[in-house]
Amino acid sequence: MPENENELLGYADEEYKERYGFSDKTEYAYKTEKGLNEDIVREISKIKGEPDWMLEKRLTGYKVFKSKPVPTWGADLSGIDFDDVYYYLKPGGKKEDSWDKVPEDIKKTFDKLGIPEAERKFFAGAEIQYDSEVVYGHVRQELEKQGVIFTDTDSAIKKYPELVKKYFGTVIPPTDNKFAALNTAVFSGGSFIFVPKGVKVTMPLQAYFRINAEKAGQFERTLIIADEGADVTYIEGCLPADELVSRGDTFQRIDTIKKGDAVPTHTGRMQSVNRTFVHPHRGKLLEILPLSKGNGFKLTSEHPVLCIKRNKVIVKRQQRRNWKPEVSTTALLKANAEFVKAADLEEGDFIVYVAPTVISDDSQFDETALKILGLYLAEGSVSANRALRGIKMVSFSFGKSKKEGLLANELNSLIQEKGWKSSICRSKGGYYIVSSYAKELIRLCEDNCGRGAKTKLLSQKLMKLPPGKQKILLDYYWKGDGSVYIRFGKKLMRASTASRFLAYQIQEILARNGIFANLNVRKGSVDTILGRKIKRSDQYIIEYTEGKETGEVRRNGNRFYVPIKQIKTHYFDDLVYNFGVDKDESYLVKGFAVHNCTAPIYMSSSLHSAVVEIIVHKDAQVKYVTIQNWSRNVYNLVTQRAFAYENARMTWIDANIGSRVNMKYPSVYLKGRGASGEILSVAVAGENQIQDSGGKMLHLAPDTTSKIISKSVSKKNGVASYRGQLYIAKNAANVKSTVRCDALLLNKESKTNTYPYMDIQREDATITHEAAVGKIGEEQLFYLMSRGLTEEEALTTVVLGFLDPLTKALPMEYSVELKRLIKLDTTGSVA
Amino acid sequence: MILEVKDLHVPIDGKEIVGGVNLKVNQGEVHVIMGHNGSGKTTLAKTIMGYPKLKPTAGDILVDGQSILALTPDKRAKLGLFLGFQNPVEVEGVGFINFLHSAKEAVSTNVNTKELMADIRADAVGLKMVDNLIGRSLNQGFSGGEKKKAEVLQMGVLRPKIAILDEPDSGLDIDAVKVVAENINAFSKKYNIGLVIITHYSRILNYMDPQFVHVMANGKIVAEGGKEIIEKLEKEGYESFTKQ
């Protein structure tokens, strides 16, 4: 067991390496050969246990794929080697990939995110598992009552064959293009949504299926059907969905943690916060209640928590009936704590309470001052005397017993020892009161301990004092507020406070002194006594037994291993918070170590070719949102199309930030009278990126309207192209159509192109088409910089401002996420 | 803070626009630079703030004795310099309030958002900015007068040590000139801001009390003194100074 601090840090590092420093070879439960042939298509269908009709569709897709050439009208696709792709992978239990294989730019992205190398390996591998069943599962419950089907496409084929058969491939037939054909042949995963007549789904349905290694596939297939009058929004996210929620780390609410704040990490040292995250989370949230229930905290199921699994440290003795297997203390103290996903925690496992090791002495706190402060914490308060025009005074109220009287007298002498004036008196009820107007005393108390009972809080200076000094403070606090019980010949120390934060602080100070105190909460209540309402606030009870390590808690240096008593599951629908921390990438939640958690999108394969088909029936509405942030080695060739019938409304919101080559033109076929379509498209083309995006509107019925708004940003040698098609059929009278595309160029080398294709068969159509190219003005940057923004910040501000009309159209949390991605993306783009 | 400009020469396209200007401004002082159009006032102001296209060929700009020529505009802002623009640029989609918040965070520590919002609101009322600023983009759709007021508002919120205000009065009606001048005075007193007011009308000076007046012509300071110079200008025009 390490004895000193340095050893301890080294020990923590070792453990860290062990956890993340793997470099295994890929091991898949199932993997087809590289390249594609008819046998592989049959094999995929067989593994999935599909019906014959689906196999037929796949085979048709394969034939079309083989017969069509690679399109040459757009971006250069010659870099795709179709024979070098695994078309179906079913990952097994082992992780994928070695760090060396990760492309250079991905490594840089990790750098920008400030993720340490060990952790990057973890995230770069296939272990980024998002259990989409959790999301699906929850939504299913909510929506099943309404008859909404929301599941993955593979399951839909088995469970709802009639529906799938009816619609699959009707919007985008395999013959449509080479990549749609390829998808038809080899697709795996994706979402299937059916919203019945008149049902309006108020919450956006979202899928993080892409992060899930199994369901992600490179060829997912999504099919959405909104029946008459239905309404649904679907968000396809590449977001890290695994953020933590908790209210305390060093006793500050996590949502108020700012970049630059210093926090203690699992090693006990202080590190600064280098980034903060906030995300919406809808689904399961776990509440971990350790032996010390007042330290309970909540987090999402993917969040890693520092832990020692119980089953690794049990004694090799037969289990007693109804008893949890007993733990061997020797084994426990030898065991290495590891970061384990919260979902994998079990009751009885040990989580790690870390006592911060930062020490900074301050000579203003001598023994006398600490004793006074201890008593102030317990009994004191500062108030303004109205009669004396608001002059402040500090008073300490003691009980009326003789013991209390002695303590009051001791305090009085302590104050006078410091050279300050004070007086002692007895109130009418016989209580001892010590009061003083000494400014230095008041300042000492207020600055270091706060004012009222609920808001008492120890200053950072006090929290960092050497443990020995803190003990003096605590001993006197105990004299005032605490009680001592003798139980089994040992002293049980107990104190209670209305200040929650103070309770955590006292616990921390005790921990620094080698004592783990239990923290429990006594809920507040309202009682009516003699007709008067008495309100009691929550009381936080701190207790420990002197000379005995509390129950099952074991101490290892500055760490305490505390068993989990209970794990509760909550349903949660709100924002969750998380932040990144320099070096250690961990922080303490109510004293317990958890790991920061973020999952950049990384795909080892270089081809992503999805198909999304949407059918919007009469009077129905569908909104489909994509935020695409694939890594820079991906060819993203996605076909997205919707059929909109009478008075239906289809909206595509399409944000493209990642990938090497992106070709994506969501389209709407306006097939019924009065149908309308809208496409909002954002593209950011960075170094070596080609963003070829836009949209297609086909007016096939009268009185249909459409709108395309496209905004693109190009920087370095990035190329952003708008490619749009507008078709108005002969029978489509009174069509209205607006197309607006704006481009912003950040450098001289960056490029933008506009390719509008129009085929108008009617005279009476109202069409507006506007296009504008802007360059970032030196004047603009100068103006922003003259106010203190750095060049990068100024640039980001201009870019975000330019994209604002589109980011505003996203649900709030997604616009926050998009802005964050764009910010990350503009860093380093200044020439 | 002391801002010193020493024998500064600045060309544009090979032509010397600022030709050997000397200027010394202490925090808390009020200076006025007067001169007709094209006399080099704006070029001087932008050079002090660090406009990248304006590169001095000789001379120096010092803050507390240290040259700031190598510093980018943001670093100069962080030192406590501020430039109120003659023509504030419009930035699409960037909220005025959000921008002010970022700027405040850039130049000072421990920004309390609530207090900042309250300050902005109070200052906007003081400046008689009628429309609600919330939800408006930075200078976009602002009238000429609003833009000028918004510059003064920014000064009041960012609280620099020395502010150069380039024609804070041009394009304002008589009432607005008074409001702007009074607010500049108030901010300067309250936050001890040294001022350099650049103008070619004496109108705004009816409401201000500058200790130092500099007259600029053809890129040089041709006369310096107290308020009496303004009267002379009023009577005799710039001609009387350039002839000397």
C-alpha cells in the first residue's frame, strides 16, 4: 500500500494505464470477408434471420450496385475502394483497433478535446457503446399507448413485416443510385418509425444508434411513415449521449462549473476544468447510494465511476445464507480501482471516496482563531444591530447547562486572548451568550465560515489547511454542535447541520484526518405545535465512531472504499452536465471519483452510405434533423428522400460538419395538392473537406410550395458546394418556390460553388433564387478584436452569426451542440 | 495608465497619412483631437488600436512605458484601451447583448451575468436607447444615432482605462449629441476613463470639459492647448492653424 502522496499518485497512474492502455486486435463475433459478392449478401440476410422477400430486395440491390458506375458528376469518389470494405461486422466482446491505426486528424481532434492519450484509445475503439435499446425502450413505453412504433429496422422486419414490405424501397428504390443500391444490399440497423393517423408525437424521437458499434453499421436504413394527420420530429444525432448529472463536486453545483475552475480529481490533486458540456438526456438515470446515503449521486448509465467490483475481492469461503459474500480486506486493499460504467455497478461494489491532498497553510489561523471558528460554526451568527444604525455584531448562543457555561467562558477568554473585546451574559431564559463588536473577529468569522445556519460554509483557505489544524477547528465545532454517545465502549460522534455544503466539507476534513464519516439526511418537516407552524429544514447528520473504521469502509491512503448500498433507477428528461479536466479527466461527485465522459465520433471504415425514406401522408408533418460530424476519413454518401402527400409538410434540417467527402441532398417529392417542403442546410468545409450538399424539390402537384435555405462556410482549402434541383411538373399549377444560398469564405484558398438545376414546366410558378458569397471582412474582425476577442474568437463569432438563422431552427440543445462543434472546428483555422 | 504616442508615422498605400504625431494621455484626462476630414485622425485612432493594415513606419505607441506595437487589438483591449468606431461594423446574427457579454469576459475577470445585464439595461436607459436591445444583432439594423450610442454603451460596460472615441457626435441630432456627451462624461468620471474625443465639430464640446485640445492637419498635430483653442477654431477655422 502506498504510504506517501507521491507514491500514491504514481499508483493512480499505473492503475489508469492498466485500464486504458490496451491495444488488442479486433475480434468480432461475426465478420464477413472484405469486399462484396452475392454470397455475402445472402450471408448477411441469413445471419439476421430475414424472410425471403427481404433477401430478394437485397439481391436486387446488389445487382443494381454492380451494374451502375460510380457517379462522376459531383465530388471525386475515386478514393473509395469497394473491395477494401467490410460490409457486415458484428463486434464481439473485445475492443477494436490500435492507436497507431487511428488517422492523424482524429488524433488532433482528441488533442483539441484535451483527452489524454490513454483515454483516446478507449474512445477510438469499438467500445463506444451506446445502448440504443435504452432510448428505444423508454420511448416505446411512452408511445406504445398511442400506437406509435419506434424500433430498429432489423427488428421491424421481423415484427412488422407487412408495414415494412409495403413501404420499404418505395421512396428510394434500389435503382435510384449506386449507393442506395449498395445500402439495399447490405444495410444493417437504422430506425423504423410508424406514427398512426392523427397522432402527434410531441417529443422529438432521437436515435444515437450510430455510436452503438453493432447497430451503427456503415449502412443503416431508416424508414419513417407518418400516417394521415400525424406529426413527428426525428433527430439523428452523432452526439455523446453520456453525460453526468450531479449537484456537487467540491460542493458546487455541476451546472455552475466554469472553464478554468480548479477541481480535485481521483488522484486527490487539483486540476483545472478545460471544457464543459451540457446535453439533454431523456432516459435512465442511476442513483448510486453508498453506505453513507447523504453522499448519493446520480449519473447516466454510461458514465464511468471509479470502483472495485465486490466479486473480485470476496473471501474464498462458502457464502452464508442471505448474506452478501464477505469481503477480504487484504484483497480489497490490494485491488486496483478501475473506472466502470455506472450501468455495470452493482450493490455491494466499492466506490472510491477521495480526500483531496492539497495543503496550503495560512498563519492567520492559529490555534486560538481555529477554536473560535469552530465554535462560531456551531453556535455563532453575525447580525446587524438596527438600533445602532446597522453596526454588525457577532454573537454565540450556548445552552444553559453548566458545561455550556464553561464553554462560553472559554470562548470569551479565547476572543480576549486575540486582543478583541467581547462580553458574556445570560439571557432571560438562562442561556449563555457571548457577543462582540470587534471588526476583526466579525471579518474572521464571516470570511471563513459564512453567516446564517443554512449558508454556513468553510472558506477555501480553511479547506486547504493542514489536516492537523483542521482537526482543532473540528474538535471545537464538535464541542458546540456535536454529541457524543458511548456505544459498545466506543465513542460515537454525531453532529447535525442545516447547511448541506458544510456537511460535505466536514466530511472532507474528517477524511483528510483519516476518518470516514457517514452522512445522512433527516428530511425537513412542517409541524403544527400549539397552533403555530414550525418549519424544520433538512438536517445533515455527520457521524463516525472514534478509533474504529466505519462498518465496511476501508481506507487506503487518501482513499476510502465505500460499499454501494443501493442503486435506484430514475426516469430523467432534462439537461445533463459534464466537464473535462486537465490531465486526470476525472472529478469528484460528492467526494466520489467519476471519470469525465465524452465520445467523439470515430469510424474506422471509410464509407458511410445510409438511406432514409420518409412517407408523409395527407395532412401529416415530419421534421428530420441530422447533425453529421463523422471523422475526416469518411465518405458520407447518403440518400434521403420524402414523399409528401396532400397538405403534408416535410422539413429537413441537415447540418454537415464532418466527413472527408459529403454528398447529401435531402429531397421532397411534393405529390399531393398543397404539400410543402423545406430544407435547411448547413455545411462547414474545413481543411481537405468537400461538402457537397443542398436539396431537391420536385413539385408534382398543384399549389405546392417549397423553400431551400443553404448556408455554407469554407475555410483553408475546403470546398463547400450547393447543389440544388428544382422541378415543376406540367400539372403543378400555382407553385411557389424560394431558394436562398449564402456562402462564407474564410481564406483565399477556400472555395464555394453553386449548382442550381431547374426544370420548370409551368409559366405560373413563382420562383425566387438568391445566392450570395461573402468574405470575412478585416473590418469585422478588427471591430470584434478591439473589444477583446482573440482572432479565433472573433472568427467563430462571425461564423456562428452567419449560421444563426439555421442554428436557431434546431431544438435548443442541438443548436448548442452544433455551435460547440463549429467552435471546435474553427479553432486553428486562422491563417 | 498612460498612453503615449511618439513621433508616429503611418502610411496608407505608400502615402503618409499620419506624419509624426506625439500624444500623451493619462487615465482620467479628457483630450480632444480636432481636424477636418482627411487630416489623419481616424488613421491615428485605428493605428493605436492595432488595425492590422496600418503599419507604422516610424515611431512608437506605449502603454505605461511599454511598446504595444507588437500586440494584436485584443491584447490592447485587455490592457485597457478602447476604440469607439466612427462607422461601427454590422455583424449578422450576433446578438448585441451576447457579444457584450463575451467582450466583458474577455477584458475582465469574474463577470457576473446578472449584474452585467442590469448595467446594460441601466446604461441603455441613460443613453435613451428606446428599443429593447435584447434579440437585436450587433449594430445590424441600428440607425446611425443608435450605432453611436451603442459604442458609448459598450465603453460604459467594458470600462476601459483609456478610450478613443472617433466622432461620437457625427450624424446625431442636437438632443442626441447632448445625451451622448453627458453619458461619456458620466462614464469617464465614474470609472476614471481617460478620453480622447475625435471630432470636427465643436458642438459636442459645448457639453464637455476637455483639459487638452489638439488640432490635427495633414497628419500632424499643428496646435495644442486648452479650451481656448476651440474658440479660436470657431472664429477662424482650421485655416488659421495650417497657415502657421
